[in-house]
Amino acid sequence: MDRRVEVVVEVPRFSPVKRGPSGAVEFISPLPAPFNYGSIPGTLAEDGEPRDVLLLGPRLPRGARGSGLVLGVVRFLDAGVPDPKVIAGERLGAFDRAQLEAFFHVYALAKRLAGRRPTRYEGFVAARDFAHIDALRL
């Protein structure tokens, strides 16, 4: 069954600046994000914030709302805390996946260099292979 999620954009596609829900700068990435980065309203992740989501597609401005099908999950550990990122959009091509993986390898390295240890990219899981997607409480 296809599952759609609503997204509030916090970081527009191609922006290197990650802002939190309050608008304060949380991190400046050495690479601009190849996707819109935001959260799913009404959810709560392990880090106490709304569930992170990467919305593929055209650039949307900060604060915009969008939606997409759940296509997969980026497994990420941030300062020792599981911090999975839902991937949403209309389709996930090989180029999109390569961009996501490259971005998160570099992003994790940059966060480690900034003192956030242990932080690492732990892989990608396609939605069709993710048996426990309900555990993300979408």
C-alpha cells in the first residue's frame, strides 16, 4: 500500500543551511542539500523533534508544505541517537539515490568534524523492503 506524508520544508533544495523549527541556524553543510529537508507535522522522532523527511522534487521555499509517497528511509546516527530520515516524493531514481548516499556520507563526516560523535550514515532502505515502516509512526 502506498503511503503519502505531508511535509513542512525547513531547508529548501540546494541550501547548505539547516535551520531548526524556530528558524535558528543549527548547521551549515559543506554540500547543499540535493532535496528539500523538513519534517512531518504531528510526528515525534527519537530525538524529540518531528520526524525528519527528505522531499524529492523541485525546490520549495522554507515554510512551504508539500507531500509525497514514502519511498524509503535513510538510516542515520546523529551523536549516538538514531535519526532516520524518511524519503518522500513521486519516484526515486538511481541518480536520486546516489545523490542521497553521497550527501549523507559527507554530511556525517562534517558533523563528526564539528564534534558530534558518533555520527554516521548507516544506509538506505527502500520502502518496499522496510518491514517496520509503521515503527516510524508516520
